[in-house]
Amino acid sequence: MPENKLIATRDSYGHALVELADAGCNDLVVLDADLSVSTKTCMFRDAYPERFFDCGIAEANMMGVAAGLSTCGYVPFVSSFAMFAAGRAYEQIRNTIGYPHLNVKIAATHGGLSVGEDGASHQCCEDFALMRSIPGMTVICPADDVEARAAVKAAYRHNGPVYLRLGRLAAPVIHDEMKYSFEIGKGEQLTDGFDIAVIANGLMVGETLKAAAVLKKQGIGVRVINMPTIKPLDDDLVLRAAHDCKRVMTVEEHSVIGGLGEAVCSLLSEQLPTPVRRIGVNDQFGHSAPAWEVLADFGLTADHITAAITDFIQK
């Protein structure tokens, strides 16, 4: 993993939009809610200003505009912070996009605790739960630049509503662009191991890989699985990991309620009962501090993941 290369997936999003338009996707339009510099849709705005719409600080209205554009044959990508996209505009997403199953892509940046100093009001750790509950909604949280750009392009090709969570913090690039391919509904095994399977997504994939490298030196084999698509979940990959490793841990920058961990637990409880430990935000709000301090406070760093894996195995 080339850890010296760090790129925020929100930057990847901006680049991917331009790459799609450059490739001749003439039906692509982009909407933003007065945050284009932060969401990186400014890249698309500068390159294709006639296909960019700043809807102002009116996220709910923006969802309605996107819904209308989709009925006219366009493929709209709507962008804002996760708290405002998934949170403030939830009802419009549910009733105006989800219910009629319209072809709208919701790209939510600044998800999770790593918004840092912006504090609990902006640290959206409920978005997976909200979006998973909407029938027909695809939910994606890519781990790095390569995967994020591929996921944006896959979302464009997918017919139906998609929720993409993108990060503010720079994340290590773990994929080789020449070898990697993204498919909605598919995860990937990044390391081999039979002592425990750890399933992660987003920023937590890099931290889990660091933990696995430390534990490998101690003779503990950790099977790291990157699960970028939370809905639909890659059932076969999860079941195979549970069968082989007999223990499963999930790690996510999200509440343990309603997110990746709950999706994995729901599957295993019905099809292959397996001991599971969920690492995430435990039914509480975040707080304001530098991003990595907040993540450490909530046990979402490599050191904490290493300790949690060791404890789980010992017990």
C-alpha cells in the first residue's frame, strides 16, 4: 500500500465528474448547494459551467430540481455535505427520488467524524442508516482515490438512485488503477488470514490494513475485506469470510446502528451465526477537535483497531 500517496475521496469525485464529461457523457449535470469548493464540484463547474447548477443553501429544493432533471433524460449528481444531503434533505430524497426510483446520484462529502473541528452538528454518522432504509437505494463508501473515481463512474452507469459517501480527509491509495475494477455490490479481500475477518469501508480500510500488518508480525492472520458497497452487500464474500475465519469484526466511520456492521450482522444471524464485534460510533454524538483526535477518541485508528482485534481473539 503506497501510504505516501494520500488523496481525499472528495477530490476524486471532482476529477471523476470531469473525466465522465470529457468522455462524452453529455447527459451528465451537476448540482451543488453553495459548497462547490468543499465538495470539489468546482472542478466540473470550471470545465462545464453550462451544465453546473448552484442551488444555494437549499438542499431539499436541490433534490427536487435533480428529480425533475432526471425525468428529462439527464443524469444529475447532487452534492453537499453528508449532514445536509442525507440529513436535511432526507424527506425529499425518500419521496421525490426514492419512491419514483429516479436516476439521481447523491454525492455526500464530509461524512463521518473526520469533519473534525466542525463538530457534532456536521459529523454525520447516520447517513448509511438513513439511505439503506430507502427501498431501491444503492449505498457506496469508497476507500481511496482509485475506488472513488471508479465508483462515481459506476454510479453514472447504474440506472437508479445512488448514495455515495465521500471523505474530507486524505486517505492512502491502496489500489493499483491498472489492475482494479469496481462493481456495485462487490467487495474485495485485501489480505489473507484465518484468525479473524475484518470488514471495513471508507477511511477505515487504510487503518485496518495498518492494524493487520502489525498483527501479522505477532503471528495473527487478519483477513481484511474492503466493502465499498453497503447496499447491496456482497453476501457471498461475507459468508465465506465467516465460514473460514469463525470471527468477524466490522469497522466503520458511522454509528454501529444501521450501518455496515448491522448489515453484516443481519446477514450472518440469518444464514451463518458467527461471533461479530462492531467498531464504530456507539450511540453518541461526536465533538469538535482535529479530525484524527476525534477518530482516536472513538477508537477508529489503527492502534485501537489492533487492540480490539487482539482482545476479540483472546476472548
